[in-house]
Amino acid sequence: MYKERHRQYISYYQSPIGNILLAADDIGLTGLWLEGQKYFALHLDEEQEKIEIPLFEKVKNWLDIYFTGKEPDFTVPLHFIGTDFQKEVWEILCSISYGETATYGEIAKQLAAKRGLERMSAQAVGGAVGHNKISIIVPCHRVVGTNGSLTGYAGGIDRKVKLLTLEKADMQSFFIPKKGTAL
């Protein structure tokens, strides 16, 4: 099957939690990766243009507001590139409110209900969350284990804690696991 390719653009943003690589095409933001995170720049075309398109200005403005500890009052155009299942999970991530959290199990239940199924795998949801290419704006850092474990953030547990703290999330019931895949 022929897949239409869109021209890709990249830019960089200096954040309080490290350098960020931004990627976009003519449809919207396709990537926002923290330097050194798992799956950094995965699926980014080898050919892209480093240019400051208007979308990057909007994304950087969003990030400037976010990193002052405020919730931005506007959205940026997103272009999810992934499987249908991943896109469904990422859409649900976008519905998790600023400063709130959801568990992998809760997201699995939402997906199951949407698809008319009795249940879905929280592990499969975790895989899709972990492959989110648009960190922070698609808030995968707001997903926690059912037991309160702060596991599973491709950007690293320290950054997950910083982002949740920045959003003034209630951190009392959370803990950092001794072992895990994203430590």
C-alpha cells in the first residue's frame, strides 16, 4: 500500500528538564522527544529540514507556558503516526487533565468500552503509551501503575516526577519502583 509522505521539519527547544527535539510535517506536530529518552526520534525520516515553521513557534509558546507551571489554554495541531491502537491510546492520553493521573488499567477499560469488548490488556496499553512520540503535550507522564508505581516513562522516572510536580499533581500515593523497565 502506498503511503503518502509529508515533508518533515525539525527544531530544538531548551527546557528545564533537558533539550527537546521537535518534529512536524504539514499536518501537525509528529514528535517531541526529550534528549536521551527511550525511542528518541524513532520513525523520524532521515531527510528533514531544520527550519522554524509557524507551528514550532506555537509549540514553543505552549512549552514556555507549561514550564512556568501553568496549563496552556490552547492546543497545537498533532499528527499521530502509529498503529490504529496506538492512536486510540494517544487520544485517551490527551483527555487526562492537567495535574491528574490515570492508570494503565483505567485506559484499558476505556478502550475496551469504546470497542465493545469485555476487557483489554493494560500491558498492551503500556506498550502504546511507551511509544508515544509527542511527550509532554500528549501527557504520557500522567499514566501510573494501578498500585501507584511511577513506572513506564520513556523520558525517565526523574523527569516524570518533575513534570507531575510541576503540574502540582497529588504525589502522596505514588512511589518510584526499585526495578522497572523505564528507570
